[in-house]
Amino acid sequence: MDHKIFQLDNGLRVLFQPHSSSITHICLIVDAGSRHEEMGKFGTAHFIEHLLFKRTERRSTNQILNRLESVGGDLNAYTTKEYTCIHASFLNPYLARALDLFEDILFHSVFPEDEMLKEKEVILDEMASYLDSPEESIMDDFEDQVFSNTGLGHNILGLEEDLKSIQQSDIKRFIEQHYDSSKIVIAISGNYTEKKVKAIANKSFGNANAHSWVHAAEDMVKRPVLQAKQERSINQAHVVIGGPAYGIHDHRKTGLLLLNNLLGGYGMSNILNLNIREKYGIAYTIESNYSLYSDTGLFSIYFGTDDEKVEKTIKLIHKELDKLKESQLSPQMLERAKNKFKGQIALAEENRMSLIIAEAKNILDYDRVVGLDEVFEKIDKVTAKEILELSNEIFSRENLSSLSFLPED
């Protein structure tokens, strides 16, 4: 898909993707997430995401929330380990209104004490709700286990005691240090001319502060393999098995993405679902995941089942992993896996919001947009030999930790 990338004088980059729809989708991504927080202030990045909608120098909370909703638009945000993203969808005539709002909440929020107190309570409720969902919390707890003592080794929501201690000065310091115009990308998908998009972007963001800040590199040495178990007040057992993998700049990531999709990715026809859930009628949910970060990654397999079926499920999983470690995929199986994966990627690109968010991340990560043709070309180049080598490295017992949430006796 055609796109244009231009840079404002302050270093902020803008991606414009023209299309003929009457709906515009925009996102703003800041290269700042929970891994960049100070010790003792875990939860700051996510807290800021909440507070950006709570009063600026010229708008009240209601004015912020109604600015796009009053014209039928949608406004939202989320935080990850490495990014903060604000996104909106609305009718084409309101691009200037949306970008003006984004600039206002990003650079002119005032973080009033009363709103901070209210949002702390909201996030504490979010934490409690999160803990009531073991199938979600176990994934983050496992990541904390694998990446302990690093920025990736704590939950995005933070810790209760840290959240309660965060002050207005902590919020402002994090923004001053991390909301750098050269680390911000705006992506716009809509029915406009490039000239109009440039004019509106310059008017809204041209005066944003420009400075150069660089993330400090982390020590991502391999952590000890751990097999941890926790008893909880739950009815079903939840288990994660996995370990460190490749980061976004490692050429081997394409092979592992393909392997992950074949093993336990999207859909019901993957290896784990067919050979464990369907064949034996155990593990209502079983899937594999591959999370990529700037300097590392995490491969994991999750399943939920009855307590007495945990050991059998683990043995069956290792049986499937051993098959992948012992023999190469047949040419037919490899081709089917590639075609399925490419089809899923192509279908995902039909979601315009997801697409421009992915492309904005591309610009932060690679300083360019990675097109579908390039992605397909890399997938096509993956060999059965490479899949075998990846399987033996990632699925080796020396690389795999585990975390189990088991029902209390």
C-alpha cells in the first residue's frame, strides 16, 4: 500500500497512508513503556496513559472526552512494555481537530492531584480484576520470571505500593525524559492530499519540544531456568512453558514466527490444538505465543486444564516439541504452514487501525515501513532445515522454564 513519510523540523515523524474511505484512522506512538520506568516507580507509563485524558492547560476532562465523541469519533490508548499508543477513528473532516487534541493531551496535560487520586483507585481496581483472571496474569508473571531484574520483568500495571507512591513530579520527570519528539511517530490513514496532511501536522506538532534522548541498553543475559508452582484459589490449573527468544532485529525471528504459528498460533488447525485438545479431549485452551522486543523475545506455550491432567498435558506438549526437534518438516507441510501464515497476515491488514499502528511501530523500530511483499519474501525463504535448528534451540529443555497456577488443596 502506498505511503509517505515526512519529518517535522523537531524530528517528529509522520506516516501518511492515503485511501478513499470516509473514515480516518490515526495513531500516535511514543517509544516509552513500562520497561523504561525507575525502580520503585513501576506503573508510571500506564498511569500517564490514564492521566492524559484528565485535564490539560486549556481543556477539562469532559472537553477532552467529548472532543471527538461529539462528532461520532472514537478515542483510546494503551501501554505496552516498550510503547505508549493513543489512537482515534473519525470522519475525514475532523483531522485537524484530532491532531490538535493529541498534541494538547501529550504536551499540555497538567496532571491535577485530584485526578491522580481518582485514577490510582481506578488502576487498583484494574489490578484486582486482573488478578481474578489467572489465564491473563500467568502470562505476565511468567515474563517477570524469565526477565527478572530487568525492565521487562515487571507488570505494565505496576505494583500497588509503587502506584500509591507516584507523585506529580514523577509523572513530569518521566515525560520530560521519554516523550522525545524524535521518539514519537504519528500515523494517518485517510482521504487527504499529502500537502494537507503536512500542513495540519506542522500546525499541530511543529512546535513540540525537540531534544535527543536515548534508551539506556539493558543487560539481557540469560536467566536461570525455573520450574515454579503457585497454589491459588482457582478451579482450573493454568500452566505456561517457554523461554527467551529472538528480538525484532534478529533475522531468525521470521522462522520462529512461522514455527510458532504452525505449533500453536491462530486457528484450530495448529499442532497443539489438533494433537492434544482434539485428540485427547484435554486442555480446553492451548496455544503458543511469540512476543518480540527491541533486544530480546519470549516464546511461550499456555494451557488451562483440570489439575489431574496437568502432567499428561505437559508430556504431550514435549512429545510434539520433540518431533519438531528430531525431524525436518516435509516440503508439503512447510508449504502449507507458509500459505496459512501469509493468508492470516494479509487478512489482518484489512483492519486499517491495526495496520497503521503496526506501520508506526515499524518506523520506530526500523525507521521505515516493512511492506507485505517483503514480509512474504522472508517467509518464503524459511527452510525446513532452519525450522529444525530453531526448534532445537528454542525448545531445548535448557531453555524452557515453566510457571503453574494450581488449585489449592
